[in-house]
Amino acid sequence: MEVIYLNKQSKFDLEDSCVALGFFDGMHLGHLKLVEKVISICNKTGLKKGLLTFDVQPKAYLSNQHFKQLMSLEDKIDFMKKYDFDYLFVLSFSNKLASMEPDKFIDEYLIKTKIKHVVCGFDFHFGNQGKGDCNFLIKYKENNYEVSVIDKLEYEHHKISSSFLREILSQGEVELATKLLNRPYQVSGLIIHGRKNGHKIGFPTINVDANNYVLPKGGVYASKVIIDGKEYLGMANLGYNPTFTALKQISLEVNIFDFDQDVYGKMAKVIFLKRIRKEQKFPSIDDLIEQLKTDKQKIIDEFS
């Protein structure tokens, strides 16, 4: 798959393509409908498969808010490789791009990029003040490209969206998140040094710096961890370690079962399988240890 930064690169050697448009934060079932539509069209037409996205969330950029992501751009690139897409077009978002009129956006980034079929969600907006939408794409297409619009997808009367996914993660409902994503929710981050309290009590942990991501509600989770391409079972704790001296900000720690390697400075993917319990302050360290033994056995029994 070729990754192309449209407003940073000046020369492209592209073939005609069918492309899905959007920010695709999380790549949930609604987004996957667009991906599946692109694949279906390309199988029939022979067009190259593509996706066009932005490097940052447009609304967050314009409001100057810190944005907690469900997926990083690197995550999206890795994810789309699994679908054997030919192109991933990335637009670096800026005030200039935000103020671009919809017709100029189409000329500059769709027609010149040889996109012959556009797939978008029913609520997709683009261009200055969001004036561009699916109807605008259809009216402007002339003989340059075709347009397919994907309808709203619901789960139990809720529109499947990145906002809904954020809401259920904030409630710790990672099993429901798995349904909406068609895979467990995961975050990535650098393995950093912590206070080593887990090591002192026989439950050594890796500390993962994943603070740019939306993190599930605090608690203990059955989890899997991927380091250097290898997958391990473990239990993750999201919280402040209240039994010890409480931390000032939330931390993500994972006790990896049957694991004893020095992995500081490496990247880890943490996959959330199930919330086991809330984080709590125990009367003593011994009480904490007994609970951790129970948690570990429960996870092994269910997920080994």
C-alpha cells in the first residue's frame, strides 16, 4: 500500500481509483461499510482501492482542543494494509485546507488524484464551514467520478459512530466496543519506567505511555499485549494505584503472564478484552496481592 501525502507531495504516479472519504477514527463497523463498498466496486471495475483521510481530527484542530484518538494515523495505515488497499491518501489539515471551498477541494484532491468513484458516509462534510457534503459531491461530479453514499448504521437504536464508541469506552464496556469494531479495542505506546511497585509484590508490570488515546474507564482488564510481533496474555490496570501512594494522573500498566524480558523503550500494543473489576484501594498490600491472584486466575481460566 502506498501512503501519499496529497498536500505535501507534488508529483504522483497514480492509477484510476475508488476511494472512501473520512477521518475514520476507530475504524468501527460504520467505517468498515465504506471499506467493504470500495472493495466491492473495485472488484467489479478494476479500479485501485483507496482511502482518503486527514492527519488530525478537523473539528479538534479548528477548536484548538487536545484530541484523544481512538486510532493514530500509524494505526490506520497498519489496519488498511490488512485489506490490501493500494492507496492511503493523507491530507495534512490546516487553516488553509479548512477554508478551501468544496468545489476547489474536489478539483484539487479528487479529480487531479484520478479518483473515479467516491464512497462517503451519509453525514460526511468537507470544505469551508463544512459546506461540502454528499449532495454537493453528487451535483458536482459531471462526468468526472461516481458517488456512493453509505447509510447510517445502528446498534440497538444508537448510531454507530466514533462518539458512541468513546461513550461506551468511558463506561468500561470493552466487550461492546469489540462488537462495534469487529475486533477488541487497542492502544499503542512506548514502554516506560514506572515506580516498580508491581515488581516488589510479585506482579511486575510494563508501563505503557498511551495518553494520546481514548482510554477505557479505570479498572482491571483481561488483556493481550503485542511486543515485537509476539502476543501475550496479561491483566491491565488503568488507574492511579491508590493502595500505594496515589498517582496524579492515570497510568496504564500490564502484568504479562509468564514473561520476564527487558522491554523498556519498545512499543507495545495493549488489547482490552474484558473489564474484570474496578480499581480499588485495599486495606493492605497483602489484600491487594490476594486479589491480584484471583484476577489472574480468572483471566487465565477464561482466555487461555
